[in-house]
Amino acid sequence: MDWKTDNNRWVKEFEFSNFIEAVEFVNKIVPLAESADHHPDILVHSYKKVRIELFTHSKGKITDKDYDLAKEIDKII
């Protein structure tokens, strides 16, 4: 799945082989988010799926910060 707009957020769902891989992926996002000072909403569900939602709360919309972080997240896959 590519990134898509859902409920005014930039969203993508990732699926892994197991729970450990899903959590390891989330842990790789942490330094990217901290470095950008832009923190996504992250949901680990169905034991091996990760849903990432990006939205710039201070602007009330999706901004370049969201697109930039999405590109960085895609690089770690």
C-alpha cells in the first residue's frame, strides 16, 4: 500500500512476518521522528501490522513535514 489520505492524515499500513519484526520497525522510526521533531501516531495491531498516521497538529493539516517523514520511513523498509 502506498501512502494515502485518510481522515485528513497521511497514512500507510505495513505488514510484517511477526510481532517482533513489527516492533523492530517501530523502533527504527523513533530516531527519525525525534530528529525531525515530528511524531507520528503509530498503531501495532493484528500482531504483525503497523499503521502510521502523519499529521501536523500545529497546522491542522498535512504538511511537508509529514511528506518528508513518510519518505524517511519508507527508506527503512
